Amino acid sequence: MSVRHFLSLHDLNGDELRRIISRASELKAIQHRGDRHTPLPGKTLGMIFEKSSTRTRVSFEVGMAQLGGHALFLSPRDTQLGRGEPIEDTARVLSRMVDAVMIRTFAHTTLERFAAHSRVPVINGLSDDIHPCQLLADLQTYQEHRGDIRGRTVAWIGDGNNMCHSWINAAAQLDFKLRVACPEGYDPDARFVEAAAGHVEIVRDRLAAATDADLITTDVWASMGQEDEQAKRAAAFADYQVDATLMAKASKDAVFMHCLPAHRGEEVSAEVIDGPQSVVWDEAENRLHAQKALLEFLLDAYR
Ligand code: CP
Ligand code: NVA
């Protein structure tokens, strides 16, 4: 059987995606009851981080421990990757030792090159293009708070970045409508928009995007790797804050999500992220449960 990778949400079909999201809620209940569930004894996950992380690192490491396995943090600074060993050779070597590999990197092609030479599943822990693990948690969070997302309206406010691209992928796969409000010049990549035709609409007015929406979400204005553009982006996105005025336009039981880390007073006001409609802490916790469900699935350990 060929190895399954998770470089994008599109590596799963809609049914598999739904199954993993529901399984994540089951694993959460098991964990909250204090029961042990260890289907991955002796299994190891290698984790390559070329960018910083709090949630992704901790959730994968703790997730593997809870499943009975082990995770290994690999920084390019301390491995031969940082001294120029080719990604293909690293893939050949690591995949003879570990059972799965998670990579957080810049160019998405790094993940593809690694996966092409890996004998074991490769998981995208964020690339410049997409952040599919975050979407597993976000979709789980919506389902737990409000039920099926099919047919709902999600408003993405801000940069057409890796998180926005992942929401676009999810809209096509789970059949909901996504309104993206972004300033000109910061649109999501047309490749993603075209592939999700009929599910995505780009607008310039943040309030129009939010009107009657069931879920409002945003992300930082300058992603990792764009630190030099911080000031320019702060000016471009000045009219794109998620604040109480915007939330008032949304459906009255709309929830607010943010993948975190957040910048209060920039992309979101403190009043919203710390307010009653915000589900960001559940969303962050669900990274753990959703990734455990993903690991079970990819390592064929669902039982
Ligand atoms: N949301 C997210 O991926 O957080 P980290 O960058 O802390 O992993
Ligand atoms: N768009 C952000 C997400 C961080 C989790 C980034 O890439 O930095």
C-alpha cells in the first residue's frame, strides 16, 4: 500500500476529513475522562521546524506521548539540514528510522520534495502556502460548538495567506461558503481560489464580508518570514480589524476563531478575542486532539 501524506487538506477526501474531525472529538473525550489510549507504542514522529512554533510543536509532541509513542524535535540549526544536507537525502535517512515526519517550513516544495523521497507519512506543520493541521482543529471546533459546517458562511478578514488558503481548501471539501475580505494586493493565490470556484468570494469591505456570517476568522497581518514588511502591512490592513462593529454584523450566534498567536489591537480587538463569541482557546486545545486523530489515521492505528 502506498504511503499517505498530509501536505494539504486535499490529501484527504471529504469523508476522511469528516471522520478525522469526529474522531478528534472522541479522542478529546477519552483524554478529558482521564483514560489512556495508546495505539502507537514504540512509534516515533520526527519534527523538523524551520520556523518558530508553540502550539504545533507542543501538540504533536504531547499527542505522540499520549498515544504511547515518542516525538523528536529537529531544528535545522542543530542538524545537518542547516549545513546544507539536501532535503531528499534527509528524507531518505529519517524515513528509515522514524514512523512519520512533520515539517514546518517556508517553501511548500520543501514538503513535496521530502515526501517524494520518504517511506513514511509526511505531515505539513505549516508552509508559506498552507496550514492544514490548523484547519483540522478549526473544523473540529466549529462542529463542537455549532454542528455541521456544510452550507454555513465563513468570513475570513485580512491577509490572503497560508491560513486563508487552507480555509479556501476546506470550503470546497466540506461545502461551505467563504467570504474573503482583504485589501487589494493581498488576495489569496488565484490557484487556490480557482480550485474552490463557487465556494469563495473575494470582497474589499470587511463589514460586507461579515454580514450574517456564522464564523469570523482572521490571522496576523505579517506572517513568519514577512517581518520586514510589518509596517507596510500594518498600513495596508488598518481597515481590516475584527472588532465589535464587525462582530455585530455577523449572525448573532457567530463564533470568532484565530489560529494564534494573535496581536490584540491589530487584526483583532481585545474585546473580540477575549469576548463571549471567541472560541480561540478551544481551537488551540483541539490542535492536540485533531493531530492525534490524524496520526492514528496516517499510521493506520485507528482501533
Ligand atoms: N497556530 C499555530 O500553528 O501556532 P504555532 O505557530 O504556535 O505552532
Ligand atoms: N500566517 C501565520 C500563521 C501562524 C500559525 C504564519 O504563517 O506566520
